[in-house]
Amino acid sequence: MQTRLATLDDLAGIFAIYDEHVLRGTATFETVVKTPEEKRAWLLAHGANSYPAIVAVDDAGMVAGWAGLSQWSPRQAYARTAESSVYIQPSHHRTGLGRRLVKELIETARARTAVRVFIARIALPAPGSVGLHESLGYRAIGTMRRCGEKFGRVLDVLLMDLHLDE
């Protein structure tokens, strides 16, 4: 499995994984699939030196998972903080791929960006995701209670952070 920065050729694979969560999961609170133009704009906003997106590609060239950073807030003083995300193809769950992608994202951010704080938002319950983040040094900083609703379920969201400069 090769990991590298995402390219436009990876969009279909990235969004095949993500759109499944949009339509059937709670890992994202989006409920509408992005248009092809929005998907392209999303990737273009994820430049290697700003908010990188990284893919894991199998020997057949298929995207098995991805991780990325997104702007936490448009307010300038938050420039050192980004939201981190990781999504894995179900057939690759619990294989260490998520951990590998987030570690690569951390190293890429350290080397190429000004981002020094990662924030993860995890819809609960998600023991696998919480465990993954804890194993990489993220710590719980609070729970946003009953802040989302999807598929008729009211959901809590755990906030976790990781400081690259501590």
C-alpha cells in the first residue's frame, strides 16, 4: 500500500469512501453529496503546503483510505489550527491503515505547513476512532452534547486535539 499526496485522479476513490458516510454514516455531518465541481474545489483547497490530503492506494491503484486537514476557522489567528479527518474503505478497517495515514498527515503538516494543532471531531459512539486518535497522542478536550442529528438520531461529538509543537 502506497501513501502519497492526493491528486485529481484520486477524487473518485476519495469520494466513493466519503459519500458512503454522507449517505449512510455519522462520521460526517454532511447529508448531501458534493457536486463534481465541489469535489474538485475541495481537493484544490487541500494543497500540500496548506491543508494537505493524503491517500493510501493499493497495488491496483484504488484508494483504500484518505486523511486530510481542513481549515478550522477563517479567522486569521486560527491559522495554526486545522481539523483532521480520516476515512478508510470498510475492507481495510482495523488493519493499521488509518493510523498510518494520520501519522503521514502529521509528518506532512510538520514539514510543509504552519499548522501545529489538529482538532478531530468524532460523532459518538465511535470507540475505534477514539482509540485510533488516542494512540497517536490526541486527547479529549470536550464533548459537544446533542449538537447533531442524522438519521433520526441526536448525536454527541467528542472534540480531541493534538499539539505538534509540545
